[in-house]
Amino acid sequence: MKRKGVFLLLMIAMTLLLTSCWSKKELTDLAIVSAMGIDKTKDGRFHLTLQIINPGNVAGGMQGGGGSQSPPITIYSASGDNIVEASRRASGRISRRLYYAHTNLVVVGERLARKEGLNTLIDALDRDPEFRNTSTLVIARNSTAADLVKTLTPVDKIPANKVLKTLEFTERKWGENVKTSLQEVMKSIESPGRGTVVSGFRLVGNPQQAQKLDNLQESAPAATLHASGIAVLKQGKLVDWLYGKPARGTVWILDKIQGTDINIDWAGKKEAIAYQSVRQKTSVSAQVKNGKPHISIHTRVEGDIGDMEVPVDITNPKVITKIEQSVRKEIKKELRVAIEHAQKNKTDILGFGEVVHRTRPNQFKKLKTEWNDVYFPKLDVDIAVEAYVRRAGLRNKSFLSGVKENQK
């Protein structure tokens, strides 16, 4: 009898606790924001541009009633003295509640990033319990964030997904861009003596044409979005852009590169052999000698031969060794260029100060106040690179070698 009473009391308690859905959100009441663009107006106010998904148009292939086409997204914008005010003002222009839980992309205009920086923006986004810190952050190169957010893109119906996938695949296949989350940017800004890197995106073409459905009906769209270098941030402010080898060398030292192509010279021909990296690991260590920090970088790379534009006998082990030596030399050169570029900017985007702080915390306390301006630009860095050729594709003997033999 006593057990029945306890069971009945438990059931009553559960019934009282599970009586309603107090936090329910009806889909018909939500405006799902996929991307947010942040700019600064001439009068010093924040301008917010919101990319909102039209679920019916996305699912229906952009087909509206009567056979007419409708865009998969709708753009709403508003201005305010801060991000919160701008967001609240934007809600007055739409019949649904703005929902930020699926906002995967934040775009910051170059002018705002250079003059004011990201610190004030990040604080507002970090405080919002609905906004995710895992959202990707990019900076609009040579344009406003509004122009990027408004651009309609082919293949990927939701433009935010186009940006995210482009960053993901260019990081995986080429290595001159890096996908950086809001949380990673926060950590790097807070880290003592550390600079920050954020990928850039630019609009190629006419901004007005990019917003029209006609742009999507062409096999070669007149306006589209491209990944464009890496932004260098010092104390949260944009100070420089990296492209080409300095950008790839930076990503390599940060150990975020997933795959790339290294071209080497052979038999008097420039970039005659293409080496495709498939596995790589970079480690950075630090020492303090006589009060001066010293950095050592070790990179190990394994890859395949992807292309040969000259006859090469890769069945000969000595030839393979020579190719590996050339690859090591080329990678080492790129890492050195990245280091020199960062030292010239007096911005430790490579995380060397963080390594010193982690391994020699007591010594770093004496260095951190002048790390970027005094110690980092004069830092001694040793670079060691290991590179190995593991495979040669579907053939060992070069096609060009066979052609050369037949011509004899």
C-alpha cells in the first residue's frame, strides 16, 4: 500500500511538471535568419542586413504561383546605434519573429572592420543566448557586407550555404583560406600577444545585377561570390590582407591546411611537376634563451604526384628523393615568406606568443606587453620540413616519356 502511494505521488508530480510546452515556437511565426551582414553608416550607426529563408521557395525550386519565379531568400535591413537596436528595428518590418539559431554566417564590411574593429560586434553576438558561437565569420573584401548578403547564388539556393561550402572546400583542396568561427575569433583576440585571421569574400560583378533572378538564369552568372584571401586583424581591427603564398604559408603554420598543390621546377621548366599533399602535420615549439624567445617549426607532409609536364623516370629512387627535396625547399620558402610578412605587420597571427605563453608562462609575462611591437618582429624561427612522395597516380612511367621514346 505504501509503495502504491509513493508511485501515485510520483505520477502526480510528473503530471504537474510536464503539463505544457512553455517554450514552443511555431514555424509559421518564425523568420529564419541564415546570414547577417554588419556595416557602419556614414553617420556612425550600425546597419544590419538579414538574409531570411523563404522555405516554400527553397523546397519548390524557386517556383511561385502562376509559374512565376520567386527568390529563395528575402532581405530585411535596419540601422541602429548598436546591434541590438538595429535587430529590434528590423523586426518592425516583418510579420514574423526573427530567429537567429540557424544563422551560420556573419559578414562584416571591410570599412567597419578596418576603422572600428570586431570587438563591439562580438560582444553583442556572444550575449545573445539564441545566437551560436559556431557561426562562421568572414569580412567583405572591397565591398559592404550588405552587398554580399543580398547576392543570389546559383547551385546553392541559400547564399549563406554557398559561402560556407566554398570556404570548406577551398580550405580542403587549396589552403589559402581558412574557415573561422565566431568562437575562434573571440579566443584569438583574448589570447595574449595573438593576432587573428579571418577569411575574406568578395563580390565579383555588379552588385545590382547580383540581386536579380536574371543572374541565376545564365550559365555563367554576371555576378558571383569568390573567396578572397585572409584578413589580418590586430587587436580586433583589420590591418592587412594576405594572398597567395603568404596566405597558404600562414594556414600551414597554423596547422589548418588540409590539402594543397605544390608546383616545382624540373629540367629547366618552371612548375613542371605538381605535388598534391594528402596528409600534413605542423608543430610549433618555443624556448627562451638568454631572455629571448626562440621558435622551432616542424612540418611533415605526405603526398602524391598529380602531374608531370616533362619526361621523368619516377621508378628511379634517386629521382623521387630529388623531387622530395624540391618540395621541401618550396614549402620551407612559403613558411618563411608567411613569417616575414607577419613580422613586417608586427602582428602575431601565427600564434608564436601563445606557444611561448603555454610553455614558458613566467617568462612570457615579461614579454607580452611588447610582444607584437618589439619581440615578435625580431623573433628567430627555425623551420624543418619533411616531404615524402607516396604514390604516383595510375601510372609510374610518364606518358611524355613514352612519347619521347617513340620519337627517337
